[in-house]
Amino acid sequence: MIMRMSKTFIKTLREAPKEETATNGALLTRAGFIHKEMAGVYDYLPFGMRVINNIEDIVRDELNKIGCEEMQFTALQNPELWEKTGRWSDQEVDIWFKTEVSSGGMVGLAPTHEEPITNMMKEYISSYKDLPLAIYQFQTKFRNEKRAKSGIMRGREFLMKDLYSFHTSQEDLDKFYDKVFQAYINVYERLGLGDVTFPCFASGGIFSKFSHEFQTLLPVGEDTIYYTKNKAIVLNKEVVIPEVLKEFGIKKSDLIEDTAAEVGNIFKLSTKFSLPLDLKYTDENNERREIYMGCYGIGISRLVGVLAEYFSDDKGLYWPEAVAPYKYYLIGIDDKGAKAAEKLYKGHEELMIMDDRDLRPGEKFADADLIGIPYRVIVSDKTLEKDSVEITDRKTGKSKLVSLKDFKKSCK
Ligand code: ATP
Ligand code: MG
């Protein structure tokens, strides 16, 4: 995508709208990544889309490596299906958006997708030869959340990666669960959040004792977690009860309390959905057996918010290279610099933004800092005298001269 600052519709803002109290919402709005429609509902502008695409690519890569298949479900949900699991009722699930169909009846906007995928698989799984299977999507979810005050970290409409797996036995599910666990570790590492994101024991429902959440330490996170000093054991507040502490051989006084944002969640469902929706397979002896399932979520749009909270300072954002919308922010100063910048830009439109606006350099520098592209590249009379460009690392603020030749090489 061609990104000339003179042509894009995106405008950076000096100040964030007053109601945008969360840092991520304020900074992402000011820097032109998102646009707010109403509480908890945001549009993603070109920069924001590119960050989302980069996160999705990393997640996709890790999931494909462990044999998962990507597809896309509809957001519209058939009440009949959800009645079978008891989850259509507002008493049971209190965040539904429900709406009427013009020809009669109701549909719901999907808050999650266990029911439709379990039901769909009845048409695709018949024997043990069809298993195991793991299917995922990146999709917009709708939840009528009571609170929506954390910027894009808690939306009423948000993007989730959800993966569902199907197995002939609990053991096979356990094995796959461990693979997803590792894939998630890899994802957060690649996103630049590895040092601050921890698997955390959370309540597991009926069939397994615990589920795992992936929690990123963050002062503005909504979750309270407890961990041992070396963070080998991390527990969600909800499971810090006497019997669990005993199981881990720790005392409450050994634990440190902290706040975090849940960026992912993996869950052994076992037969919780396959039983009520009657999803079975035929085994080697021609007997019908229950299918064991797992479900695994990653909050893609929440991650954009978490990254913005984490990688920001008083000047704005500083994206890790793996997720940044572009690698270079190119500024040509004066006529000669501008001409040289045009030449450098040509053919490298995927890699850099060119700030060719008719503005003072200082204003461009301020926007470069706000938008948070990892490297600012300046071409001017002064750098050209030395056949060079000046590259400044957004995170450290350190600058160095790099020869034009070497810079061009790094753009290959
Ligand atoms: P939370 O406890 O934060 O409400 P959850 O446990 O209901 O989340 P899941 O149903 O497991 O969430 O969804 C998978 C992932 O989707 C979560 O780990 C989180 O990262 C993300 N997520 C959940 N709700 C929201 C939301 N309202 N806005 C943005 N992301 C969300
Ligand atoms: Mg949760």
C-alpha cells in the first residue's frame, strides 16, 4: 500500500478526544490508527489495519505450523443451536446482541463460535479417520459488555482468533493442547511481549481443573493475578483458594499481586459441547463414541491496545518491528533531500511511509514519533554530502549515519 503523508486521509491529532481516557485509545486515535464510533466500538484506519494484519500473520504462521486449518464462520447465529447448550438465554450468557429477522424469528451476533462449529462438524466428521482436526478463524465477535472503558482493550465489537480442536480421546486432546500452549508462547514472543506475558492458571469449568490464560503484565489491565517471585506459578485471582494453594504447595503470603490484561485463553472443553450437540465418531470397532474438544482464543484487537499501552512514551508509540505498520518513516529535507527521498521511496512502498507534506521538519519529526514507526530516515543536503541518510531508532532515540548504499541494501 502506498503511504504518502500528503495523500492519505489520516490526520494526526495534537490531543485525544476527552472521553478517550485509556492510553491505548488516546494514542491510537491521535496517531491515526483507529476512529471511535461509540463506546466500545472502533474503526480501524490504514495504520491500524496493518498492525492487525501483522499480528494475524504471526498467529496464522504459528497455527499452520501445528497443522491447523483456517476458515471463516458467519457472525449470525441460529438460536436453536444455542438453545441446545443452554447458552441462548440471557440469564446464562448476559452479553448477547440479539436481533429480529425480517421474515420472522431471531438471530444473535456471535460472541464466540463453539456451537456452530460443533454442529457443522457433524457433517464432516464420521469416523476416527477424520480425527484429529483443528480449525480456526479471525473473526469479529460481538459482546454487549457492561464496561467499555479500556479503549480497544475491551470492545463491544472486537477481533478474535478462535481455534477449535476435535479428538478421539482426552489423551489426544491433552497432547494437542500442549502444542497450542507452545504456539501461544511463540506468538507472544514474536509480538515483542514475551518478557511480560505469562501462562496463568484460571478456572477450568467442569471437565478440567484449570484452563490457561495468557496474561500480559499491565498496570491498566483488568485482571488481578498472583505469582511466585520467579513467576513459575501464575494464578488468576479466581483460583487463589485454599485447596489450589495446597495443590501447588504455596502459601498466599508467597504470592505477589499484580494487574494484567488477558491476551489469550486456552481451554479443554472435553465433551461439554459435543454431548449436547451430539457430535460423535465411529471407532475402529464400528462403535459410536464421543468427541473431545478444545477451544483456544487470542484477542487480536485487544493485543493492538496492549501493544500500544506497552510500547509508548511521552512522545507517542514505538512499535516493535514485527508488528509496525511500516519499518521506515522517510523525510526528505529541502529540495535536494525531497528529490533523493522520492528516489529511495520508489519500489519500497511496502516498507516505508514518505512524509512529503508541505510542513516544517519539526512537525514531521513529531508525527514520526507519535506514529511510532521503528526507524526515522532523514535525507538532507547534509546527509547527501556524505552519501548517507540519518537513521534514528524511535525507541532509543539514537541516530547514526548510514551510507545510501547500505540503506538501499536494507530495503531489499
Ligand atoms: P475477559 O475475561 O477479558 O472478559 P473472556 O475470558 O471472556 O475475556 P474469551 O471468551 O476467552 O474471553 O475470548 C478470547 C480472548 O478474546 C480473550 O483472551 C481476550 O484477549 C479477547 N477478548 C475477550 N473479550 C474481549 C472484548 N470485549 N474486547 C476485546 N477483546 C476481548
Ligand atoms: Mg477471561
